[in-house]
Amino acid sequence: MYVIYLRGGSIVLSKVRYIDWQAIQDDYNNYMTSFGPWDVGDILSYFEDEYKEESTWVFTSGQIRTFMESGEFILHENNLRLTDLKSKSATAIQFNNYINSHDIEGLSSLMTHDHTFIDSENDVHEGKKVMTEGWRIFFRSYPDYTNIFQQVEMRNGMVVMIGYSTCSNEPVLDGPAMWSAKLCDGKLSEWRVYLDTPENRSILGIEKINHF
């Protein structure tokens, strides 16, 4: 499950849950094409049609109007625009989809030549060739390993993902986790795994989320 936060300064416009990236992409494309794009009146009409009475909205129409009229449509407080939702986040999420499907060719296609992987013990593995073979060995050892994202954010140009992993034959790989991805020219130059600890959350600058 993916949760996308759209913020204007300290105002959260939307917190939306999606089951897969295609749903995010479809919703994004619908907003950008149907609303011409991001017309304040049409956005408010959408909320009225979708959520009916304003008293049931998480945010008032005034807050939404202030957000829209600011001209800053961002994912978080570091002023990243919505185009990053469709590019950097999409690439990182697709990379994880390849992990979950154990698609070696897919993973390799999204790595830069100097791609680096840093594991939760801070061990560094460098090079596309090294990590292509590394994932191949990993999948043989842990055939049902899966990552589930519950929150995706942009932080200082990185995609940061919070969630958990599942793995039936290795307890260390089964439980809460966090990831970061650095991108260069549409590919991942770094994929990093973190233990979900207060210290690592502080390093990444993220808040604790509610688990669904």
C-alpha cells in the first residue's frame, strides 16, 4: 500500500492510499488532464463531488484554496514539485516492484553503471555488475522476500520509503524497514536499506506514521 502526501507549506492537501503504482499514475494523470491543470474552482468542485459536505473534509475549502493559489504544488516542505511524483518516486517504486517479483533484468535496467547498494548494517556494495549478481544470489536464498511501502516521501532530492519487509526464512529480513533511493538520469545510483529506528528516522528527517 502506498500513501502519497501532497503538502503546501504546513498544510496537507491530500493523504491518499493506493494499492499499486499504476493507480497513483492514473490518478495523477486524471488530475493533470481533467482539471486543466489544477484550477482552484475545479479542484474544489472535485472535493464537493467526491466528499460531499465540507464538514466531512479533512481540510476546509479555504485551506485548499490557499494551497492552490500559492502556486507551489509540492510533496513535502522542501519544495519538490509534483513532477517528481511521476518521475523519481515512480522509478524507485518500480525498482521495488522488480525486487518483489525477483526480476533481475528489470533491476539491472534501472541501475546506473556505478550503482551502489548499502544494506542495513551499512555495508557498501558498489557497481551494477556486482549488484546484479548480488540480487540473483539474494533471491535464491530468500525466495519469498517482499517489501511493502506504507509511506513515500521526497527528502533532499531522495525518495524515502517507509514500510516493512516479509521473509519466512530470515527473521532479520521480516519486519519494519525504511529505504532511500538516489537517482541520476532516470536510474538508481543508490538503493539503501535502514532499520526502522528513531535514530535512522532522525537521519532521514521523517516522522513516525500510523500503520494501516
